[in-house]
Amino acid sequence: MSDTVDIQGVTLHLAQSHPFDGQWIGQREALTQLLACWLVVDEKDLPLSPRLVGKPGIGKTTLGMAATQTRDQALYVYQCTADTRPEDLLVTPVLAESGSIAYHASPLVTAMLRGGVCILDEGNRMNEKSWASLAPLLDHRRYVESIVAGITINAHADFRCAVTMNDDDSTYEIPDYILSRLQPTLELSFPERDDEKAILQYHLPFAEDELINMTVEFLQQSHALDLDFSPRDGVNVLRYALKRMMQDADHPINKDEIWREAVLKCLGQDALDLDEAARRRQRSLGDESLPMGLGDFFLDPNDPLHPDYEGPEDDDDDDVV
């Protein structure tokens, strides 16, 4: 396949596709919904460009990649940032050695021309000016205009797009006229216990079950407390723990100690006490009520086995002589 294409007398140098040979684990409904968005049911129908929304690290980009793999299309990923410019999204002029200007198509434009899939990653980091340049692409017109190159670029009929957005504070608020084009919203949640374990085992098949189970338990407890520790965090904790164990193979260290060190180094001091981390989070949100810890799930607060049990109240009548 040629690395260049001529449009209205302008030669565009195309971007390379993004390799992907991964696997989507769990939440099959999300994959089914995304694939449905990209279907066309009639020659007059158009595909949808959905938003994939969820906490950082739960696999939104991986979902888009897996759907692309299922459709057997070329994958292109564009990482959106706060300083992304329209020309970054579309066509960028580059000064060649001869002194002439060479025009380089972005991954998005390359996907448009080749009939591939483009994942706009972390779209809620991008400013309105850049989003405005994509407005005609995301509706029935399906084209973009490059002011830099002075050309109009039409999307191939097979072109598909999705935008990932983190469920957290954004650098910019996406305007309504863009949100109305990015529909529907597909929300991803944290994985269930068995799926989370399968994800860790997939990425780290060489990890011991004991360490994987400790990490899964940690992640599931954090999800129950509405904390943001993700499967990606779990993978990083395990990777560090395994490297420390290999480093000190001649002087074995207690696995619990290594795992706690990995949590501390990767996720910070708060991660060592999830209940306290949850309390701090609630206070930062202006809610003084305490979140439920593991004891609250299984024990009544008046049960002597509950961690916060303070014992029976003194009966004043017992003090009467």
C-alpha cells in the first residue's frame, strides 16, 4: 500500500497503522454495543461515532482496538492533548531537506483515506477549536477541511471512529454541538472479580497465583469503596513486585512485604489504607459521611466483632449505691 496519496494536487504522506494483537476480556456487552455503532443497515445509513466513557485504566482504548480487530480493519490511534491544534488533527506541514514543504496526514486523516478505524484517545483533553475542525466529519458530511494544505478530504465509506473519555476532571468541556455528534455514550465500569483476575493473568501469565489473588482482592475492595485504582494499576503493581522478587532472588523477601512495597511505590501511601483513602476522598468531595469498609459489608456496627465497635454504654443505674 502506498505511503502517499494525491488530493487536489497536494501529496499527503500517510501515517502508519497501529499494531494490535491483544484481547478484550469481560464486559462483552460493551464490545457488542460498539460494534453495533459501526454497522450500517442501509446504503443511506451512516455509522455512529460513540463516546467510550469510564475511569482511567479500565480498558476503553483496548475496547476500541478489539472492536477494530473484530472488524478486520486497520487501526489508527490519535492521542488528544490540551494543546492539540487543528493542523495536528488533520494535516501538518513539515520542512523537507530540500527546503520544500511536505504535508503529513495525521492518523485520523490516514484512517479516513484508507477506510480504517481511528480511536481519538482522551478526547475530553482537547480544546474547542480542534473539535470544531472535526464537526463536518462527525455528521452526515463526513469530510474535513485542511486550511494548511488548502484541501478538502472526504472519508472512505469504511471509515469508523470512536472517542475515549476519562470519567474525571477534564481540561476542557466539550461543546454541546460536538457532543450531539458523539453518540451514543458507552459507559465502562470496573470489571468483576473473575474478569479482573483473567485480565491480570492475561498480561502476566508468569505471575504467581498468590500475588495475583492479593492484587485482585485489593482492586475489588477499592472498587467497592469507589476509589479509582484500575486493572492497569494492578498490572503495574504486579510487574514491580515480580521485578523486586527477581532482583532479590538470592535473599528472599516476604511476599507480603514486597507486594506492599509495590503498592506504595506505584500507587502511593493512601493505597495502603483503602478505608482511610475513601474517607479522604469523601471529605474532598464535601461529604463527611464515612464510606463502608469491609467490616460494614458483613457486620452490624453494634456487633462486637465490628472494627469500630466501642463496647456497651455505661448504665447510670448501675452507679447507684
